Amino acid sequence: MDPVGLFPLDESARSGRGAKAGGGVSAPPAAPGSVDGFGAVDRDAPLAVRMRPRSLDELVGQDHLLAPGAPLRQLVGGATPMSVILWGPPGSGKTTIAHLVAGATDRRFVAMSALNAGVKDVRAVIDTARRERRAGGRPTVLFIDEVHRFSKTQQDSLLAAVEDRTVTLLAATTENPYFSVISPLLSRCVLLTLQPLTDDAVRGLIRRALADERGLAGQVRLEPAAEDHLVRLAGGDVRKALTALEAAAASAAAQGRAEIDLGTAEQAVDVAALRYDRNGDAHYDVVSAFIKSMRGSDVDAALHWLARMLVAGEDARFIARRMVIFASEDIGMADPTALTVATAAAHAVEYVGLPEAQLNLAQAVIHLATAPKSNAVVTAIGAAIADVRAGRGGPVPRHLRDAHYQGSRGLGHGVGYAYPHDDPRGVVTQQYAPDDLVGVEYYRPSEHGGERAVAQRLPRLRRIVRGTVSDPPADAIPDPARLSNGASTGKVDGMDGLAGKEGA
């Protein structure tokens, strides 16, 4: 049957490579310049298509998957009919691997896209594969691009065929398969994670395209500054880099020039070159400015630095990680929801991906920049760690030790422990710290935001725990909802002062 969309297969692919198992005629030779199983690549095809690797030896950037005997080599070589899910960002080589699988071995290859295929199409492929298998014909490899777009029902339709190897599934996704692929299907497949290409890998592929006969065949030169711009613009996506290179080459040709300078590259892709090197000083300078702007509550500046990083191709996961750290380092208990917001944004980056996740990042930046600030969490854990490293802190008091195992009571473990919930106040006088740290105070809350309520409640808690008051008044532990400043909801009447250390 004809495949559904995505890849045009020529007649040689439909009839198979060589003789069929059990007899048959040889297939016509593949068209010159084609990958067996796919149509010939025309000279006017996009540069990224013309430069697609013809063998695993030309594949760049996935060294962790290319070792001898690695699953990727087994998949392409057909040594083991394993089903595989390829997970990686755009331009990392998922479709290229599908081409290599299609052309490497004597297998029937069917390709479809989850964008325009449904359960009916999947079942048709499976039925044909089953008939071929029963007749002693070639095994079938089913490639599904954007498999995360399949519904649960559509993914369910693959389970039985993958389980009994009626088809060998090769699926590609840009989204985290642990969220986008159903668990039964994921458990039946080997998950291969493709990494974004490094800047050096992208640079090497740009230079290969400039010189290779399949590419620009040395007809145009690329200035170093323009090359750097294209590498930054790609952000690890080689398809994006080659598309930009092709546009820049066309722009240079239209001007009658044989060299692509920075201005031509900028004009061709309509993106100004940014002073941002993901591995250099500018990287750390921009990130530092981003953190300091949020710490200083300048939401507009923080959004600018976020935008600069995103446009320059910075890894969104790196940005999200910095925001999660910031939420505890510079906000903490002044707004406890900040950590939830930052963590949710980091999850969105993994679950949704760019470009859509830039909205989640922007929302989180606005929340973090406008939240009340406190570095009390940092100073508290820092002081506690310093004491531990200095050797302070004796043995665990006997009444706090584990008393659940036989014989523990005979050792005095748990004896004298007061259960806080037995007291109407929910807090009792009791020693919790080691003997040499009794009375030490690590956490010193600020008066900012929600931490103001903690600052009012904490001294009373400490007095009860340490036994410095015999009978605290009924409102010793006030209900935060009764506080007039609204701190219990994270609101504050005024941002009177900023907390935070210097430096990102």
C-alpha cells in the first residue's frame, strides 16, 4: 500500500531491495543520488534535505548513540528488530535516522505523520504487514513522525502489532515521551534520546554544506562573523542553520556577491546578530543581568534579558533552572508560591517546549520579579551547614531517637518524648537540637511579603519550644488570616527594601 504522507517512496521501495525472501524478482536500481526507499533528491530541494547524511558515518552530534553495538547502529543495520522511540529537539537528526533505516536493509518501510494519519491508516499498515509476514515476505518498519500528536486511542492501536513484532515501530517526538506517549507503548520500545547539536557540530555541518557538491559546492564564502551568527541562530538545530545559510547564499547571489558577510546574514533571516555567546563571557553577563534584574524587582529589564537569551538560542532548561534556584534564593518565604511557579515553568519547558514555553517562562519571570524578596532561606541553610562542617552538633537526644524496633526502649530511645498533637496548641516545650546547639537561631525572617507573618509567629514558637514562657496567651500562635497586612496571602502593603546578595 502507499504510505500516508511525509515521504514520497519510489517504485524500488515498494518492490523491495533485492529478491524477496522465498523468491521474487530483483527491484529496479535506485535512482542516482537517492536513498534507497526514498525518492531521488532534486537539485532544487532545500539545502537541509540535500545535505542529509547518507550513512551513520556522516551523522554528527549523537556520539553517545553511535558506539559499536549501540541501539542506533542495531536499528539502522537491522541486526535486531527492536522498536524505537527517538526523542530529541528539532534538527537533531530524527528524520535523518528514519532515512538511514529505510535505505540500509531489506525491509519494507512505511512512513506517516501523526499530523494527518489516523487509526484507520495505522490499521491498514498493520494488516498489510501481517499479510506480508504470513506469506514469508519482508518485515515492515513503520515510521511515525510527531507521534506525540497521536491520541491515546491511536497509540493503543499500535500495541499488539509492536508486541508481536508484526511491525517494527520507529517513532519520533520532540516532546517528553514520559508525558506524551502512553506507558504501554513506551514499555515496548527502546527510548533513544537525541541531544541538541553543539555549536561546533553545527559549525562543521555549515562548512560541509558550503563545500559539498550536494550543497553550495564552494560557490560562496562565509565570513567568520556571519558564520558565528548562523551558529548562534541555530541553537543546536542544524536544519535551522542550513535553512538560514541557504537564504543568506541566495541573498548574496542576488547582490552579485560570492561572499556572505554579517549584514547579508542578518538581512536574509531578519534577525540581528546578538552579542551573546552561549559558552563565553556574554553568556554569564546576560544571565547575571537577568538574575539581578529579578532580584531588583525590575520586571521590564528582566523580560528584556529573558528575550535576549531566548532569541540567541539559549537552552530554555538552563533558564528555567536558574529561576527555580532564584525562587528560594531571593524570595523564599516572602512568597512561598514563587517556587511553585518557577517549578511549573520548568515543567512546562520539558512538557511543551519552545516556542510556546516562552510564555510560561515570561509569566514566571513577571511573578518572580514583582514578588517580595528575602534571602533568609539562603542565610539559614548557610549558617546551619557552616556549623555542621565546623563539627558542631552532638548526638541525637535520646527522646528523639527511633523507638520502633525491639529493644529500643531499653536503651532509653523515645523515652520522655512529648507528642505535639497532644497539646491543644500543637506545640510543646521540648529539646530538638543537639546539646551544643540549643538556642542557636539560623532562620531570621524578614518583614517582606508573606514572611512578615512568619516573623511575628516565630519568636512565640521559639519561646514555647524552649520553655521560656510557662503559659503563653491564647493568641501565642496567631492565625495569619487575622493579620491586618494581608501577608498570609502573599500580599504586602509596601516593598520597603530589597534583600539579596550581590552577584548572580
